[in-house]
Amino acid sequence: MIKRKNIPSNIAIDYGLPESIYSYGYNLRLKHSSFKQDTLHWIMQNFAELVTAEQPVILSLGCGTGVFDNTLIDIIKQRRTEWSFTGLDFSATDLSIFQKKLATFDKKTQAKVNLEFNKFDATSNLGKHYDLITMIHFLHSFDDVLPIIQNALRHVSPGGNLLIVQQNKPGISELKEQFSDILPNQKFQCSENIKKQLKTENIVFSSHEIKTSFDISIMRNRSLETLLLMSFCFVNDLSLLSTQQQEKIRQAFISFASKQNNEKDIIQESMEIIVCHV
């Protein structure tokens, strides 16, 4: 059952994109990138260090449709008998999709998963503590991430961890900077900036780089999917730009990629996993 809070809008205004474009673009990004598989593989390999509690209580901030969390739940239930999992997001549409996916799990697993329609910010009080809190591609929608991280850490149990997965500077962010004159939404939180802020506040953390690949061969041709995928990558609704500007961006993506056996256009990206320890 999804617990609903009084949230005035179901539009992901923090992303500078209508929710429909954001959701569709994100699905395309996942389809053509390896970062989902690479991230989950790392979590699976390092689960023992991430989750030390025998009966862990886990929170996923910005869980969305559960695209990462479905597998995370599988990992948890294979390693612990007793556990609980909460997914929190402010998109009712995404949570409804997550709920449908959750229905495919056995009843015992479903009973341990709670989905909440809510928004987490620097002042949120969740009323409980968690052994693991995850922020997987969550911080990019905030201008000031440090208060968000600090509040999340206040909700981590002693001996627990906060897991942050964020894109590093190399990659799409460099490409986005080339078009700063025509893109109104300039938000981008790279892992390097996050680590600098953590060090300033003497927050204990470890970091782990993951090399991922992004197949942009779909962008060889102009299409609606190409436009939606580029919009998601740049966190801007590119349909508002002129056709000439859209084409200039598409060509920049192609030029930025490297050819793989003359069959695919691949952008090599650097993702980073940051684990804050309590």
C-alpha cells in the first residue's frame, strides 16, 4: 500500500522537465546505459560491508518506479531473513508503477516493503532511523546538496551507512556545458563537488569509481526518442528549442562518442559510489 502525504503537485518541477518527459527519458537512459547493472553489481559485491545489521531497516530516497530497488530487494532477501524496506518518492505515477512491480513478489516479501508518497528535503523528519539509506541518482535535483545529505545522515542508525550514487564530472556534464547559453536549467551535481562538501564538514566517507558506457547510437537519426533522451541527459525540455538548436545538440552527442567496431556510438562515463559512515 502506498502511503500518501499532502503534496500539492505530481509534476517533477525540480528536474526542469515535465514528469512525462523525465520518466520516458529516464527509461531510455537506462535502456542504453550500463550504469544500472554496474551499480547493482557493486552493491551486490559489497552488501556485507554496506549492511551489517542482522535485521536491517532500509530506506530508498527517490525510489521512483523501483528500477534499482526491485533488484536491491532481491539482494536483501537473499542475505537476511528479517528486514524491512521503505521506498519514498514524490511522483505518484512512478510509485504506482513500483506498486505493480511489487505485486509480482511473494506475499511475504510484499509485507516487508512500504512505499510512501512524500518528498525528502533538508527539513524532513521521517520519525525513525535506518541501517541503510540510498540516494541513487537523487541529488541532481537539488541546488544545495549538503543540507539534504546531513538530514539523511540524521536518519541513519549508529553503524549504518548512507549510499550515494552520482555521476562524476567526465561525461554528459561536459557536453552540457557547451550549451549553457541556450539551456535555462543548469543544475548538475557531480560526485567531485559532493565529496568536497563532505570533506569540508568532516563527514566520514569512502568513494568507489565505476566505469560505465552509454550507447547513443539511437541519436544517429532524428526522432522523438532521440529528443526525449537528449532532454533527459541535459535536464531541459529540448522541444522548447528551435530545430536548428536541437540538431546542433544531436551532432554534439555524436561527436562526443567514440566508435565501437563501426557499429555503435559509445560515450564512456564515470559514475561514483559514495558511502557515508555513521
